[in-house]
Amino acid sequence: MAFYNKKEFKPFTSLLIVLLTLFVIAFFKITLRRFSYALYQATLTFDKVQDEYYSNVTVYGKMTQTKRLENLAKKHAFDYKKQGQIIQVINGRATVID
Amino acid sequence: MFKGQIISQRIFFVVFVFAVLWSVLLIRSAWLQLIPNSKLSRLQDKLFERTVTLKPRRGNIYDRHNKELAISIPSQSLFADPKRMKEPYYSAKKLAQLFCKPKSFFLKKFLNKNKRFVWVKRHLSKRELKQIKSWNLKGLYFLKESKRFYTHENSLSQVLGFTGVEGQGLEGIERQYEDILKGESQKVLIQRDARGRPLFRDFSPFISKVSGYDAHLTIDSDLQFYLEKGLKQAIEKSQAESAIGLILSAETSEVLAMANLPNYSSNQALKAPAWIRRNRAITDIFEPGSTLKTFTVISALKSGISPTQVYSSQDGRLEIGSAVITEADSKKKFRAFLNLSDILAFSSNVGAGSIALGIGDKKLRKTFKIFGFGKKTGIDFPGEAKGLLRELPWREIETATISFGHGIASTALQVANAYTAIANGGWLKQPVLVKKIRNPYTGEEKALKAKNLKRVLTEEEARTLSLMLISVTEEHGTGVLANVPGYFVAGKTGTAQKVNLQNRGYKKGEYISSFAGFIPAHNPKFVIYLMIDGAKDNFYASSLVAPLFSRVASYAVRQAGLLPTVLEEENIVLTSAGDRSGNSQKESIKTKWLLEKERNSNIKSDSFISRSITNIENQGLTKHNPFFIHDLKGLSLRQILKQLDNKDLRVKIQGSGRLLKSIPQGDKNEHIILIFG
């Protein structure tokens, strides 16, 4: 075959350009579709993570209920301050007068 | 040769035809691919595009410290496609066992082959979801939805309200702020591939952050809890029917706590009876009783009557035509003459009635009206009642009874808001429950501020009222048990008979006991209103509600970090950093005090304490505590002025004789009012 002869190669050049252009367009379209699928997967993951976050918020809200904290404090011998009880903090030192 | 030419012509012709046909095909193909065609585009869109409605996630509700009160969590709901069900009877049997419902309930849905979608159960629990998934039954499918969860269960239930199965607000804040919390659904155009998977379209994102706004309340959930706890104990102790408690910010009229007992679990709201679900602090009206005497006195002051004006106690009986007004406790004997302060302190019905008859119905009604009685406060909550304030003219007996809170009806919020106007120096404001709304994704915030409605008192009048209300919580006052050690408390008790709604008149032996007050009286931060309905045991407000007020107020001021105002001997702290001899210092002061007492019995212990405080201040030990004042009771004016000589204080003097009371004013106690008698 006379491919070393540039003159004989000339008729195929335009065809090659057309084919290459079509190939590039097709490549970009396929890449776009791949990105779409990747983003779709990311959306599903985001939904899952968001659901987990809200479940954790529920658990946190239950754990920090004032009633629960009060029961926990009482178990560790904490109690409400009595009326008239004064706690003074001066220069970082606390003194209780009751 | 001729034959050859014909053959080559024929070949050329066939090739030419095929070339033309192929060219047409190629050109047509290129034409379709490259040249836009609206008809074909529409066809393509119809095949591959879908409009999807994205439902917004309902906004959360937080308290003022950003603690979650109500959140939307994901949940799965179960639906069936009857046409695709292979074993409807078996499925119905399994579901009936799981949900404890009759089998026929499910069969009715599954046997209807005309329908393609029937709900089986909304918002499944985790256990139910796991169980149903394990059966793998055909025709049963799950749909992801959002479910409302209230983290504090019973606390604040009537204020928050609740949502329905579809997630719409039905009561309370959920209903009032429905449009803001629910958000707006978004329609998104999505292209799908052959498998139905969504695709980009013009680079527009399809992860849509669709959500309602979050609401941040003015409520402090710790104060709320403590208030509810106190009310619950009071109900149990007195065997009462119900109770209401309100704490407002004195400066801004923000609602810091609003309690209605009995309450219910917000996560199972529809199981509670309707009357418990109501926010009775806002929706229910009642005759407030003696807490309204304060406004009768305000009316007197506005009419030009001096605080020292005296009224005859008339031996506890005020005759108006054929009717007789007596004191609440007919056995108690008052002094012959009572001034305005005494009328409040001793809660004299006769005194209040005399004031009202003296100033007349028009002026009295005008005062009640400007303080917001007979109309809504405008709080952002549904179903607010406006109360009952009779039209003029009032008969004499009506004027007299309205002066001590009978014959007029108001909500608990109206009374609390009216006291807030006294506490903040004379401004009637619109109470608010929601502080701000916030977009959870963009962070955009919108603050909802309380409106200043109007000025109803001058500062001088407000200060005079505060002093009078302080006398209620002093020795001999009806609210002495409302006192909080170390602080000045201003307030008023009220014990009102309950109206008989079936017949006219009042129910025998049934009372509404209440206390309205604010603390600290000289620079109010909290206005607290407590009401206990139908106490069977010990129904007097002075012994039932006043101690509860003291506990709640004590908690509130400590939680806010407000230092005590009144120093007494046992409250002195004598330690400083590195000084471990505090106790010995205190002991030495005690010894000196005893010696001093022996030497001069005229000097009260308080005056000695004040000198000790001066010494401590000179040592710089109390420089961290600018709010302490001297307790100078019993001293003469000359002695006091000598004590205060080196202090940067502005003094205002009332009366003459020995000092009865000293009230600091201002943020740093730079003013002081001295009351002599």
C-alpha cells in the first residue's frame, strides 16, 4: 500500500477529520453520562448519611433531656442548691455558704 | 467493444443509484443529528424526561440555647399494590398478627384489584420494618417519608403542638408556623436513561436542598423543666385539677417558660384528650382574683391619688346597696386605716373596693384596657382568647368586685404580660414565643422581635408600684413565703373563687390560687405567674403558690447568674485567693460583733455588718461583687449618711424616723431609695 505517499493519503484526510470529530463528541457525551451516574451514586450516599445524621440527632436529643440529666446527676450525689445558699467565686476559688 | 460500453454504463448506473441512496441516507442521518428539530426534541423529552416533585424536610424546632425540641427523622411507610399481590390472604394474616388488627382490615385493601396503591401502615418502627422485610412478600413495598419526633416527650407539649400523619401542623407552634416549617416543594425536571436512572440536564444539579426553615423559640428548656416539676409537685400536694406557669423576660416579654399541667406525650398526641392538648395559658380565661388589685392601685395613682392616701378598713365589711363585700379571711382583722401599699400587702377587698368606688368605673376600665385586659396580647400562637372586660356603665357592685378581680376574665398570659409592663418600667410589649427562623442550609436568619405596644406607666409610677409590691412579700404581707433570700421580690397573691359555668355564681369550695411577681424587684429580669386550679387541700395562694414562686424564682436567678442583693451576716464571704483563714476572719468578726453588742445595745447587728463590709471593700475582697449593698435597717438618716459618705451613691429619701427599707436601683446599684418610718 502506498501510504508513504502523502498525495495518495490526501483523500482520506477529510474523512479522518470527520470521524475524529464524531468520536470526540461521542466521547464527551459518554463522559457526561458517567459523571451523571457518579453524581447519582453520590446523591444516594448523601441521603443515607443525612438519614443517619438525623437519627443521631434524635439519640442526642433523648440523651440531653433535662429529666434524664437530673436523674443522672442525682445518681452521682448532685442536688439542687438550697434556697439562701450562696456560692461565691473569687479569683477562681469557690466558697459555699449555706 | 459496444457490448463492453453497455456493461460499463450499466455498472456505472447501479453504482450511481446506490451512491445516491447512501448519500441520501447519510445526509438524512447528519440532518437528524445536527440540525435541531423541535418535534423530535419534544418526543425525546416525553420519553426520557420526568418532572419529579421533591418534598421538603420539615424544619426543626429549637429552644433558645439551640437544644432540639422537635426534629424530622426519616421513616419508612408500607404500601401495597393489590394487582401484584400473589398471596393476599397470607400477607393479611401476617400483618394482622404484627399490627394486632383484624385480618379483614387488610383483606379489604388487598382484594381490591382496581387499585394500584393502598396504604398499609405509615411510619413503621424499626422492629416492624425489619420483620416485614424478612418476609419478602410480593406486592408490599416501602416508601421513604419523614416523621416528627419530640425529644422532650411531655415537656412543652402544649406549646409545641403536634403534626398529623401527612406531616402538617395541627396544633401549637407547629400549626402557627406551618408555612415556614413545612418549606416549599420543588419541581425538578430530570432526564432518565433506559434503566430509569436520573441524568444531568444542562448541568443543573439534582441534589436539591429542599427544606423548611428551623424555628428557634424563646423558651429555656431547663427553666421549663424546673417550672413543670414544681407545678407537678404542687398539684400532687394539694390534689389540684390543673396548673399553669409562665416565666417572661421582664425586659423583652419573651416567653422563657410556659407550662400547662397535666401535659401529654407529644409523640403520642392524638391519644390525649382535647382539653389537655390545649395551651390553657393562652386559650382559657378565668377570673384572676386579687392579682388584679395591683391595677386598681395603678388606676388610683393615675387619678392623682397619693400613695399615702388612707382608706378605712370598715371592719372588714363594705356595704353596697344590699350586697356586702368582705375580706377573703373574715377572721383576720386589719388596721383601721390602710394606705395603697397596705391594701396590696394585706390584699384587702374592702380597700380595693373603696378605691374603685372613689375613682369610678370609667377610669378603672380605662386602666384595665390599657394594660391589655379584654383584648389579645398578639402572641404568635393560635387560639388566643381575648378575655372579658364588661362594657360601661358598671353598677357600683360590679365596679367594686372587678377591682379585686371578680367579674372580669383574663388569660394567664394577659396577667403576666401586664405585670411585665410594671417590671420593665412602664412599657406594654407583645409577648413572643419564636425568637428567630433560620434556613438550615444557607444559614440565613430572620429575627422576630417583640413589639413595643405602648407606654402604660411612667418610670416613676412603675418604681412606686414596685416598692408597693415588695411590701407584699415582706413580713405581714400575704406573699411573705414568696420571698427569695438575698433578693427583693415584688408580687401579688390571688385566691379567687371559681365561676360556676352551669349556673350563675361561684362553685362552693373551689378556688383558683395564683401569684404574679417579678425578681429582682429593683432591676427585674424575670416575671413569673403561677396558677393552681381547684386545689382541695390548702387553697390559699399565700401558702400554696407563694412558696412555689419562691423556689422557681430562686432557680431562675441562680441559673441566670444574678448575684444576691441583700447581704446578711451568714452570706458574707471572707476568703480571697490563697487566703485559707476565711473562717477565722469570720469568727473574729463574730467575736467583735458580740463585744460591740454588749458595749452598745442600740447598734443593730446590721450596722456592724455594714462597717465590716466597708473594711472588706477596702481590702478589695468584694471588688468582684458590685451588686452588694449595705443593710442599714434601724439607723437614723444622719447615721446612714455618715455610712454612705465615701460611697458613690445617689440617695432618694422617703418618710422620716428610722430606716425601714433600702432599695437599690439601677444596674450597678448606683441609686438607692431609703424608706423611713
